[in-house]
Amino acid sequence: MKIPEHIKQAAQKLRNNSTPAEVKIWNYIKNEKLWVKFLRQKPVYVYTEDNWLDRFVIADFYCFEKKLILEIDGNIHDLEEVYELDKHKEKLLENLWYKVIRIKNEEVLSNIDWVLERIRVF
């Protein structure tokens, strides 16, 4: 599936405006430091069964080898409408056999060793 230009541009914008937590974790996982390759702000193709529309979810960090997606969440993800959207996206990804790990910004910034261990076990 070809990635539409507007999705590519959105992913690029996210890469250029990374949060401090995203920058910190990227410095630990880039260049296969966890023995697998991760990409950041990677569009992942999904479809919706209810209306069969093609969609893309932009994963904060994506590992093809392990079918693993890391989502680094700030406080906005505590809002009910954002939380519900996150759960919907997770369901779409899990239907395609992806494992989604959600990690809070605070966890990355205050306890990176624990975060890296969580990722390693997958």
C-alpha cells in the first residue's frame, strides 16, 4: 500500500517536533541498540472492518521484526476523547497482530532503564 503524501508529511512533521521523552528514548533505541531496528513516526497501514476504509496510524516507534509499536504518551492522552481514540487505534493494530506498548512521558524521563527493560522482554 502506497503511503499518501499527506500522511508522509504528517509523519515528517512529528519527527521534526519530537517531545523530550521521544528524543530521549530514540537516543536509546536507534541504531539497533536493543538488537532490533526501530523506526520513528512510522505510518502503519490498517483498515477498518466497519467501513473497509484504508487508514494509516502513525506509530511513535515501530519495530517490524517484533511487530511492536511503542507509543510515548503525554498528559493529553489522559483526556477521555484522546484515550478513546488511542484505544480504537490500538484495536486496529492488534487486529493485525501488532503489540502496542504505551509508555508515559514521565516514565521515559524518570526511569529509562525500566522502560528499556519493558521493551526488551518483547
